[in-house]
Amino acid sequence: MSQGLTERLRDLRVRMKEFIDGEVIPQEAVIAEGGDAADKALRRLMEEAKSRRLWALGHPVEVGGGGLSFMEFVYLNEIIGRSEFGTMAVGSLSHHDTVMWMRYATEEQKRTYLPKMANGEIIGCFGLTEPDYGSNPAGMITMAREQPDGSWVLNGAKMWITNGSTAQAAVVWAKTNGDKDERSIRGFVVPTNTPGFTARDQKGKLSLRASDTSELVLQDVHVPADAILPKSGGLKSPLMCLTQARYGIAWGSVGAAMACYDEAASYACNRVMFGKPIGAFQLQQARLAEMLTEIVKGQLLTLHLGRLKDAGTMTPQQVSLAKRNNVSMATDIAREARRLLGANGILAEYASMRHMANLESVYTYEGTHDVHTLVLGQAITGLSAFQ
């Protein structure tokens, strides 16, 4: 996959890998444990990412981004995915691929937020999912009501929101003026220090333990008229933002699978049993061969899909296929890697089981595996299973 990369991108991949392997991965077991030590470690990593200007590599230089093309950035997502889906992978992808993709914002809104988001001064979160409307965002009940002076008052709740408790700005999606039709859905940029806005950490997680996952509660949250994203309209607006993130996940899950494969291959060559490395046994060689084959297939799928995006012909259904396939592939590889590691596979010093637990969440978020299956089914038959 490295063949044909530009020298700049090769250098970026090397530097990103050094950061992930040298800084992020060693801290993930600490962060996953929770507590004060975890909070300090996560804050330090976020500051380090900020100093390395990693928050906006795929956004234009004019707003403080790295100026990478789409394909260049997603090549880095593969490296980011080698870390835990929680610290860098989830946090950076949510901030970079959904919040900063302000397609529906005015130029003034972009000038206000994007430079600060690019340098990490403002971290964003994306408030779409609600407690009772996970796979059916069209059913959301969060409401924004316009006031006589043009301002808005928001009421409602959002759930499973990445970066919710650490964000300084939230992009909140709400139905407007009492209209329950999904066509009334609009986006609002809400500073998280606005009176009535609260974020509550989701406790008791067995997966994505290193991720800031929160519930957002909006109780009479008053925002000015210029808080609305004026070009947004209908459910298609947030879903188009999610299409960007889902493609990033397709790459990131390949990176997670690579991390598990590398760990399993190294272990197989060094763990001696019955007088020889376990990698000399046919069963383990078959495991590794299957892992490698599936990873390369996933890489080629996402690479070609990226070329279609650059050509302007990529469809959301194709992204559903890639997200669905690659996350399922990575989940299977993480499980097989854990099995190859034997009893050692459950220890925190090895990453495969942590990846396995986290990928179970990735299997669900940004559209569940089953929902993406039905998206493909509709594309194939022309018949919707959602109605």
C-alpha cells in the first residue's frame, strides 16, 4: 500500500506512526482504567496532538489545517486506527470528519470556528443521536423554536456523543418550530458553556473506555440567530456529514486489524511451545494468512472508494459497503488474534482484546452493521426495509 505514495505523505505516515506507537498506545491501558491518572494521560495526549497540529490535517491551510487531500488524510487514518478506537481514533475522527466538515455554515461561521478547531483550541462534538432514536434519527424530538428577535431556544437530549464532555462547541441537530417532519431538521452551533447546556459522561462502559462518550442535555438553551447553520435542511444534512466519518472509519478499522495482525505475527514467531515457535504450526499460519488476506482486501476496497470520492462519484451506499465490510473484518481479526495469543491475550499489555472490545462498538456506531446491510439491500432491490 505504500507504493506510489508521495514523499510528503510517507514522511507524515512515519511521524504519525511514531506518535501513535510512542505516545498514544503506551497510555491506552492507563486511560482505559479510568480515574485521575486516566484523565491526566488523556489531557496530555490531546495537548500533544495539538502541539503537533494533528487535529485538522485534512482541512485547508487557510483555516489552520494541514492542507492534505482527502486521500492523503485517509491514508493517515489507517495509522491512527492502530491506536485504540477511543483515544485518537474516535476523538480525532469525530472532531475532524463531522464537526469541522461545516458544509452548511456561513463564511463568517467558518472564520469564527474553524481556525480554533484546527489548532485544538476548540474541540467539537456532533449531537445527532438521541436516547430513544439511535438507528432512526428522523424520529428525534429535540426541538429548536425561533424567537421574535430571530434567536433560538433549544430543548432536548442527545446520547452517545463523542467528545461531549470535553468539547467547547457542539453541532446540535434539532427539529424547528414544532414541526415533527424530518425536513424541518436544522443544525446549530452551540457553545457548551451556554446556560442550560450540560454534558454527562456515560459510565459503566465495557468498550471504548478511553473515549469521552456523553449524554447532552439542552434545557431552554438560548442561542443567537447566527447559531443556525443556514444551509442545512432535513435529515440529509447530518447524514452527509456522517458519510465522511464512515469512510474514515473504514480506513481506521483496517489500521486496528493491522495492529492485531502485527501483534499476533510477532507473538507467533516468539512464543515457543512443543519445542518450536507456535508460528511453525499449520493452524497458526492459516490464521495469519487469513488475517493478511482480509486486511489487504479491505485496504484495496477503501483505496478505490477514495479514488471515486476524489472523482466525485462516490455514493453513500458504497461507503456503507466499506464501513460494514471493514469493521466486520477487523472485529473477526481482533478475535482471532486474541485466540492466537492464548491466555496472554486477556492481559492489558497486549492490544488485541482491547481492540476486539472497542470494535464491537464500532460495529454499532455511525450506523449499525444491520442498518448498513439494509442500505445495501435497498440499493440492490430498490425496495426500502425502513418503511
